[in-house]
Amino acid sequence: MQNVLVVVYGTLMTGEPNAHVAADALCREPCVITGTLYDTNWGFPAFVPEGDTRVKGELLEVTAATLAAMDRLEGYPGFYDRSMIDVQLPDGSRRRAWVYSMRRLPEQAWAIPGGAWRDAPSRAARRQTPRQ
């Protein structure tokens, strides 16, 4: 299997807790996908392709082994689905890539205005809460 393109929008992005899972990505570049990004209140976001929010993420080129590791992390195919989506790059060009979509949103999930996981209000509150 040759390398594949995958969009990440949460804990797999650069600087996030699970970025190490795709540390060997051959490239990482900012991108935008269209849908809705939710804060699950479980410490990670969920994407669904329905909606018209410009969701900010990163486009990764990964090996089959890294994709398999990402599948395990995401609980694919049980917890998340993986499907192809149109991706827009900063220069306006478009690519097709895999994206993980949550099969069933938790009741407490809410849409993140602006489509950026790093800007989610619950994350900002956690960053400002002093540790005991």
C-alpha cells in the first residue's frame, strides 16, 4: 500500500497530546474541511461531515503502518468512521483525504464555533485552571 492522505483536526495535530502517533508523517500542512466540529467534553473533538463550518485541521501524508496506528487510536471502525473528504489547502488547491467522523455524538457534545479545536472554550478554560 502506498502512502495516504489523512486530515486531523484535534489531538493528532502538531503540539497536541496524540501527535506522536503520526510523528513520522511525511508532511503536515494546514487545511480546511467543511462540516461541523464538536467538543465531546471527553477531552477530544468529533467531526461530522454535515454542516457548513470551515473546520481547521492539518493534512498529513502517512504510511500504511501509521494509518493503522491512527485507526487503533480512533477506534476505527467501531467508534469513528473513516471516509474521503475534499480538503482545501492555503493556496486554494484541493485534495481528497481520509477523515475520521464520529459515528454517534455524545449527548453533551456541542458545536465549536469557528471550527478550531484549539479555540474551543472548554480547552481555554482547562488551560487557565491552575493545577493543584
